[in-house]
Amino acid sequence: MTLIDFFSQFPDEESCKQKFKEYRDQSGVICPECGGDDHYWKQDKEQYECKGCLRA
């Protein structure tokens, strides 16, 4: 991907964040603390939080 292609696909920071989140949703999120794979998205912090140990 060229730099021009990148800026065409991700014109702003929000579109780039959404693509990374989409990729993580597809590949799966594993908690580095407890190894749990049950989580939820915290919109206010824009990150996942583990339902098991509540690590963000």
C-alpha cells in the first residue's frame, strides 16, 4: 500500500481506529492478565475490558 492509498482508505484518525478494532474483533482478543477471551468494548476509553479480571 502506498502512502496515497493509505490516506485514501483512512482519511482521518477515527477511520484508522475503526479498522484496527475490526481486525481485533475478527482475530480475537485475549486478556494478557488472565488469558480470558470474554470481553466487552468500553466506548468511553476506546478499549476492550476483560469480563473475568476487569483488566483494560
